[in-house]
Amino acid sequence: MENFLMEKQDVVNIPALISDYYTLKPDPENPTNKVAFGTSGHRGCSSKNSFNEEHILAIAQAVVEHRTAEGVKGPLYIGADTHALSEPALRSCVEVLAAAGVEVILQDKFAPVPTPVVSRQILEHNRGTDKKADGMVITPSHNPPTDGGIKYDPTNGGPASAETTTKIQNRANELIKEGVGKIKRVPFEKAVKMDNVHFFDYVMPYVKALKTVVDMDAIAKSGLHVGADPMGGSGLYYWVPIAEVYGIKGLEVVNPNVDYTFSFMPKDHDGKVRMDCSSPFAMANLLKIKDKYDIAFGNDTDYDRHGIVTPAGLMNPNHYLAVAIQYLFQNRPGWSKDAMVGKTLVSSSLIDHVAKGIGRKLCEVPVGFKWFVDGLLDGSMGFGGEESAGASFLCQDGSVWTTDKDGIIMDLLAIEITAKTGKNPAQHHKELTDKYGVSYYARIDTPASPAEKAALGKLSPENLKADTLAGDKITAKFTKAPGNGASIVSSGLGTSAARTCSSFASR
């Protein structure tokens, strides 16, 4: 595999990017300039007029109006990742939220906060109180360093439903068209001194709670040499506390630096820079030193995705999901015997075989983690995972951990599996394929215009003319997910790409 190094001319001009955030104005009549929520949030680039101050002011105001309409009276927990546009977007949000009287909870010193940490904090606050909290996370996930993103988490702590994001999206676009000058805001330096804006340490409550979801004692006693590559992301500030709190002496943080240009990143397969922990191209730095570790991992910038590396190399995310499911449902006696396995429809069919083999009901849903929220919240779903290397699972006693993807616990689970079984996840996957057959998987992300995405949303089985796939006869065509009956053709269409995945197992 060729390792594409970033060249000097490719390094992002951060001052220009941030200047564009404040000075460029979106055209409300241009579809590419509008607020457009994908599976959970809006993403764009300031230089392309798709992620600018007006967008964020309007989204923040739309969130204020939405939570008022829903009777949400508790605090709003807000986190941000390490993309350059996340800091100015965070400040814009605070100016609007503070002016509206919303109780805002910020990380001490404005340090980054991972997506799963916000989710867990919302859930922790909402236990036994009528003043429910919600949240926002400012992140474009693994997208290039030029991009920005923002998503809303309702009181269930997970990605908002399509109904909610559509309301926020449409109201934000109305506000931009009317003129954001009408939106009430307070200058940032005054906002952070207001009585309704508070600073809080998100790190230690999350770190200390990890023992409820992962066997941290087994990890600490294992003596395994572990490599954690933050990839410049928001979880950078969590690994040292995790190692110190639990006495994990063999954990080494790889590349403990933040670089807003992400110039340390190798280029992805198409020459673009992405912090995609499921890509062997993006993970090339860690793969070069994989032989130093018994187990290693990397994560995207907001830490809702995981990339597991063994001495054999980077695991396909589908392979690791299958291994995690096999292990968890056999090693979590506190879970309900009726707890289901959750997967997206385009995830590996190896998971289907594993679920059947361990006697668990499989719940297949459309693309998007929002479909797992209710099941994780009430414990009826022990595990929820999607093909893009995102997953979460229940606490050891069967209670909810997060209702959003958590890359940190998926990393730690890989260590637990290795520590308690004496075999790493790649070795476990080999055993699964020996039993159920080899799983084949391919994913293609293709840019799509608003018109093309609208057309994709109207697809029907009759549009599919093929009658075979990889030499096998196609026996059924679906437009609704079998797990919950939701449409699979209108979900998962983000702001710039349509996704096509294929996965099957063969003996």
C-alpha cells in the first residue's frame, strides 16, 4: 500500500479558513449553501459557503426554539472536536444560547470533548430529574481539516431523529433567509461570564465510569502493550487519565499532539486527508509501528469511531463488530437474555450468522446510529453497530452506557478481549470465518447533489434491474429495514455523499 504524504501545498490555510467562516455569506437560494442535516448533523466548509457563521447562528437559534417547544428546561451540554472550524462555531453557539437564557455547560478551558462523552453526560444528568438536559457536538467526524460540522443530541443522548433534524434544518434556513441579524446574541467574552454559562470537567466523570462498561481490572492486570493513537482528535485528553486511574502501565499514547492542519496525517486512498480510522491509508502511521504492540487503535476526531490494529494489521470494521458481538453476548451475564443485536442493513452478514449462533435476535435498521438509540436506552438492545466503524453497548449490569457511538469503549473492549481470552480480535475473527465462512465487504462514497439525493430517496425495488450479485441470485429487494420497518432509501444521505455498501458471507 502506497503511503501518500501530505505535501506543503496541501496544508490547510487555517487563517483563511477561519476568516471565510466570518466573512463569507451563504446564498439562501443556493441549495449547496443551505443547512442540510445528514444522518445526524450539518457539515460543510467555510470556503465553500456551506459552514459559516450565519449557518451556526441560525442552527443555534433553531435549537433554542426546538428545546423550548419540547419543554426542555435543563442544561445543554456542548462539546467540540479539534477541527479548526469547531472553535469559532462553538463560540457562535455560546453567544446565541447564552443570550436565550439556556444553561450552557462548557468543558474547562474550552478543551475538546468527544461525542460519546456528551451523550453519557446527558444521560447521567437526566437520571431522576424532570429538568431534562440535551446537547450539541461540533464536529464533522472524520472529514478533512477544511470541514466543520454540528449536530444536536436530544434528551435521549443520541443522534436526533430525522423528524427533529428536519425541523431544525428548515427553521435554520428560514432564519438565514430572514437575516441572522434578528437573532439575539451576546458577545462571547460577556457570554462566558453570564450566570447561565458554566464550566465543567467532562473528563474524570467519564473516565471513572468506564469500569461499569468494560473490565478495566482485567485490562490493568494483563500487562499487554497497547498503542493508542488519538490521530489529533478530541480523545487525546482521555488516555493518560484512563491509564492513571486504572493503573494501565502498558498503555502508550502515540503522537500526543494537536495540529489543526492535520499535516501529520497520510493521505487517504483518493489523495484527500481524512481522519478515517477504518482506512488503512489514513492509519498508515500506526500500521508502521504495529509490531511494537499487542493491540493498538486509532479514532476519528470526535471519537465516535474506532480502528483496531493487531499484529496482523488493521481490522475491517465489520470484522471487529462481529467479534465484539460474539464476545460481549457470551461475557455479559448482567444483560437481559432477550437483549438484541443491532446492526445497520449494510453491515456484514457475518453478524447475522454470529447472532444466530449465539441465539440472539437480530435487529437490522437503516444507515444511521439514531436507529439504535431507543434499544440502547431501555436495554432491549445489547449492542448497536454500523458499518462505518461506530458502535456502543450496554454497561455490564445491562443499563445504558451511551446512546451514541463510543470509540473509546470499543478500543478498550479490544484490550479486554485480548486480555481475557489470550487471543486478539483478528484471531477471533479467523475462528468466526472458519465456522461461518469468509465475509466480503465493499463501500463506495460518491458525491451527490441535492437533486441526486432527492432522486435516491425515491428509489423503489423496480429500479434495481440486476438479478445477481457476485454470482449469486438476488432473492429479495427491500426498501424498508426488516428490524424496524424504516425506509432504507431515504436515510443515510448526508450533505455531500451517497453511500453504497455490499456485504455477504460465503463458505
